[in-house]
Amino acid sequence: MKNKFMFVLVGLMLLSACGAPKSNAMEARDAWARAGLKDGNSAAYMLISNGTAQNDELVGVSSDAAKAVEIHLSQMGADGTMQMLPQEAIALPAGGELELKPGSYHVMLIGLVKDLNLGDEITLTLHFQIHEDITLTVPVKEAADMGGSGMDGHNSMP
């Protein structure tokens, strides 16, 4: 009986060690942007993980793909219409994640400098209050393939 207990205990310890490694850095992954026409608008989405022990904030985003880049929140207004609200910053708690997705927080690309076609790539640089900037290469993908309906407040986008 004692041997069974030890065998189970060792097995559980080995299984717990096999979990995904925890990062101790700020990371952005699964980024994608919507297609859009020159002088129009687009949006970018991603998952940001704060693997550090310190609370931080996403305070801005920059890109040479658009004349202006803002952080927005799409939400349903009291009158039942979707609204986009510019955000000065978004909190990133220590050990937490923030998903930028259609119908929620997103990066708004205003005044595209060229057409963004499926398969193109753009560069985004995320700016944090504390952490160093993160620069990403972001592919342009079909919104319907990524869980976006086109109805998240971006009426002029595909």
C-alpha cells in the first residue's frame, strides 16, 4: 500500500512538472489584422500575457501602416448601438492576460497608408507603462476566419 501511495505521489509530481512553462516576460501572440482599403480603417487583435510579477499597462500602439493608431473598446451602448471608445491605457495585471478581439478591446488603425490585403503583413509596436516596447509582425487575415463578424463597430471595414 505504501508503495502505491509513493508511486501515485511521484506520478503527480512528474505530471505537475510537465505543465506549460510560465514566462517571466511580457508577450504578445496570435496577432492578426483585418483587411482594409487605403485611407480607410482597420483593426488589429492579439493576446497579451504579462508573465511578470509587476502590474503594467498598455499605453499606446504605433505603426507605419496608418496615419493614426489608437486603442479602442467596442461595447454596446445604452441605445443598443455598438460604440467604439478610445482608451488611454488598458491594465495588464501581473500574471494576467488581455485579449484584444473583435467586439472588445482592439488596436484601431485609422487612415491606412495603403491597402491591406489578405496575406499582407504590417508592423505594430506595443508601448507599455513599465515594460519595454514589443514590436510585432502582424498578418492580415479574413475576419470571418478569426471569429470576427465585421459587426463590432467597424462599419466601414470588410
